[in-house]
Amino acid sequence: MESDAFVVELVGMVDAFCQTLDAAPPAYSYVPLSSDDDRVLIMKSRLFNEQRAADLYGGWLKTTPEFEVKAHMAESAYEEMEHAEILAGRIRDMGHDPFDYQPLPAQTAMFNALEGLRDTCQRIAGFSLAGESVAMHLIRKSLDAPSVPDWIKAPYKRIAEDEESHGSAPKEILARYAITPESQDAARRAVAMRLVLFREYLTSLDRWVIDKQSW
């Protein structure tokens, strides 16, 4: 398959996943939440994600041979930590400790699985393309929702601006490097894996925050 058409296929997989979330946005989006305590819990979970994202990008630098991809990962690691600082500050403003969060099992499993990806196309497809696209879709949901208060929206407006400024980079990297059947199959499987694990994380987050079930 031509690489440009392959990227379109991957984007279609992610878009289809996002559409399944639209009828009932998850707690991760902040949309269904009504209390600030619940919103802080979600922000703590998302703060953890920002830190783990920086860990992944930084950890992959040594084993990424493509110079421009290495540069993208280095910039992304720095940006993820900037976002973490923004969210940590907002959590403190609400009177909470940003770093007393214990990650959900499904959340830990998701990042551990991503950390095990060994190929550039897998990493960019499963992590950058799939994960960040879903996250941005749900950020837009929160920014558009009247139920989400301004103290939540303000930091995510900044985060959304940063993400959208380089949103095309994963597609460009995949169009350049996912050019063999083997690399395309690996990238496709990485996207499928990420979406399955992302759904498990979102579902467990709903059970914990909305249903008040202990994990």
C-alpha cells in the first residue's frame, strides 16, 4: 500500500474509535462530571499521563536512528513536561497534592505495553498518532462543553494549542517510513493495541470516578 493511503487508513481507525465516545463522553473528558473533587481526580490521572508520555519519548531517543524523529521525540518530551507543570499547578490551586495519585491498573498496562514497542513506526503510530489523536478529540469535547468549568478549560486551551501546532508530524513521519508491508503491519497492530488499551483505561476511569468503585 502507498504510504499516504496507509496513513489515511490509520487515521480512519482512530476516527472510528473517537466516534464511539461521542454519544457518552467518558470521565476523562470531564464532560459528565459535576463535582470539582471528581474533576481533580481526572486531572491527576491525566497529569500522570503527561509524565509517562515524557518518559516514553525520552526513553526512546537512544534507540531511534532517524534524526528528525529523534528531534520530534525530544521536543515532545519537553512539551509533555511543560503540560505536566501546567496541570500540577492547577491541581495545587484547587488545594490538592498533584503527586499522590496511584495509576489505575489499566493505565499502567497501557503505558507498559507502549514502552515495549521497538520500531519507530510502531511507536509513532501507536503512541503519537493514535493516543494523542484520541486525547485531542476529548480535549475538544471538554472545551466545547458548557458543563466543564473555566478552571479546567484554561490549561487545556494551552495544551490544545501546543498539540495542534505539530499535529501533522506523526502522519508525515509515517508517510516517510511506513513504506514496507512489514512496517505497515507493525504500525497497524500498534494502533489497534493502543485503542484497545485506551478503551480499557477510559472504562476503568469511569468506574473509579463516576461509579465510585475501588480498583
